[in-house]
Amino acid sequence: MFQIQSPAPALASVAVIGCGHVGLVQAAGLASLGHNVVGVDRDVDHVDRLAAGDVPFQEPGLGELVDAGVAAHRLSFTTSYRVAMAADIVFLCVDTPRSPTGAADVTNLRSAVLSLVEAAGSTSPVIVNKSTAPIGTAQMIEAMVEDADHRPRVAVNPEFLRQAHAVEDFLHPERIVIGARRPADARAVASLYSQLGGQRVFTDPRSAELIKYAANAFLATRISFVNELARLAEAVGVQIDPVLEGMAADGRIGGQYLQPGIGFGGSCLPKDTAALRHLGQSAGLEMVMLSAVLEANREARDGAVATLDRELGGLAGRTVAVWGLTFKGGTDDTRDSPAVAIAETLLDEGASIRAFDPSESLRLSGRLRETLTSSPLEAVRGADALAILSDWSQFSTVPLAAVRRAMSGDLVFDGRNMLRPAQVERQGLRYAGIGRPATRAQRAAAPVASGPVAA
């Protein structure tokens, strides 16, 4: 790391390549700080929708932020890379999906850089990689843009945006990490954020690249640890909730990412943990802990299916109501969603699904889309069991008495530990959570395993 004095506020011309989740938040956020920002995307329809104020995915507050930037003439959208190269600073915010080997696929990133090179004129903007990419990517970009007339100016500025909280995280960051070879380039990037709080971490590009992976892999480790601990608690008859309360009271541990559930998903934690493991394996390291984290995450999903199978006395012929298919509440993202994986497995095992998700738009397989219903109560109508698989806050407010009347069976599998077991049981329902052993009354009421039961 190196020390850099806080730069004075200065407005800049900025281009953001890629107007997906990260890129659009970055573009709209910088425009809200007074910078002139152009968002660049290859998809003409996407650009037209954004210019009309239509944000095509769910993110609280983002639509308003985009509208404000466009109305103030500080935010615009285009497909032209030449416009981008006229900016002072260019951010790369394209996706780097998981490859079959587990490594991050930088094909889209390389394509974006090549397009910038082809559009280059006499300008030499600072090119800032915000895409999550392997260690050494900044050097790759430098090699691609370097020529006899232009000395490459490349920096790394990883994103730490939580879906469903991305606008809040942009405007109120805990830290802003900037990796650059030259202090002048680091200052140029830092000046964009001068109005924002949070700790500044200035370092070299490779360290900045690793910081992003290290942070996500550590969060994934916490989740997998608490899920494994919850399974242990259930196996030995211990309620996990007071255990976690006692752990969280330790200031060295804290309570964040210490909630048992059905495993992590989304576009970041699974992909980045696998990519970091691949990086270590490529360097000749076994990466035992990260392998265990990913395996524990798979077992969390399998454990949810096993619980439903056990409590129902078999899955074939059963009808399961599923509340939530997104990887978490507050988003429409189903990428690597444990809820989707569990629902698909239930179908494979011969169960019928009646699903509900509050998100505005869902990307689902045809057979899952056919299971969607219009409300939580419609989903549980005639169901043998209810499985809560995404932590949408509204699920905890659905009247349990109405749920009991609508269901044919009596099992509630709380895959996010959102409900209070006692309240569920008072309605004549059986409760199964994560790390919450069944009460004696529940065990007495549990069905004996048998053959398929008709819905």
C-alpha cells in the first residue's frame, strides 16, 4: 500500500462500459455526484430502454437515480466506444462468468478492451477495471492498450455492492479500494469519490484484484461455517439461535453473515470462491478450505431436500409450496440460486411445485415458470408442505392461520429461519428449520416413511 492525500473535489467526464447491475449503479451513482457520465453497452435495446428510464432489473432506488441523472443531463447512454474514449476516466464493468474449470471467464472483458483500442484516438483516459477478474488482469489490459504513442494508464477499483442494497452501498461505502501503478492515476480515480465517506485503501493493481476475491471468499466461508454448525446443532439436539447469539457477542466475530440457511448463491460468492480456489490450484496450492466451503454449500442445498423428504415420508407424489426462487430477497436475480436448485431437485424427485416469488421479473426454466402462482396463499393451497427458500421480508407477515387453512398437509420448512417455531406450532403446523431440532410434539406427529402419497 502507499499513502495518497485526499484529492480535492473535481468533476470529471466518465464512461462506464457495461450497463448491467454493477455498471448501471456505477454510472448513475457517479452522475448523482455531479460527474458527466455516459454508459456504454453493445445491446441497442438495452441502451434505448435505459435512455427512456426503464431499468430492466430490480434494485431499490436505482430507477430514481437513473431518472435524476438523465433529467439533469449528466447521464446518457450509447453503444459508441468512441464516445467512451473521449472521457477522462473509463470504467470496465462487464461480466466475468464462471468457466467450466471454475476460473473467471474474461472473454467479455477482453472484447471490451479491444473495442476501446479500436476506438482510440489521441486521448489517453485512465482505464479502470471494476469487473471481478483474476490477479494479473490489469497487466493484461495494459498489454492490450499499450502502443508507441500512448503509455497505458490502468487502475483497479473493485466493487463491493450487495444486490438489493447496491445504491446504498455506492453512496455510503465502507471502503474504496484503488490499485494503480502511478499515484497520479490513483488520485484521478479517488477524486471521483471525494464526496463519499469510507476508508480509502490505495495499493498496487494485483493486491486490489485479490482484495475483491478474498472478501467474497471470506463471506462465503462464514456462511458455510454457520450452515455446517447448524446441522451439527440439529443432530445433537441443540437450538442454533442462542449459540449464534453468543458467538456474535464476541467483537472479533460479530453477527454479519452468521445466519443459517440453505446456502449462498447469486452472481458473486459462488463464482468468486470457485475462481479463488482455481487461482490457488493453478499456483500449485490445494486450497483445502475453499474446497470445503463450496462442498458445505452444496450440502446445505442437499440437506434442505433431505429434510423435506424425511418429514414428508417421501417426495414422490407430494405437493410442495415454495416461497421464493431468487437467491435472496429484494432482487430478481436467480443466478446460482439455492432456491431454484432445490425446487428443480424436488421436481426431479417426483414432487409437484406451487411457487410464489415477489420479484418483478424472473429468469426461470420453463418447468419452474409453469409452477408460479399469484400470491403466497395461492401457492400453499392444497400443498402437503410449505418450503420458504428466499428471505423476502413479506413472508414473515403472511397469516399462519390462513396458511394452515389453505394447506392439505401441515409441514413448514423454514429454509431461512424467518419464522418463530412456537408461532408456527400454535397454528397446528409442524416446523422444520435450520439448526432448530424438532420438539417432542413435532417428532410424535411426524409421518412414518412410506410409499408415494397422492397430492
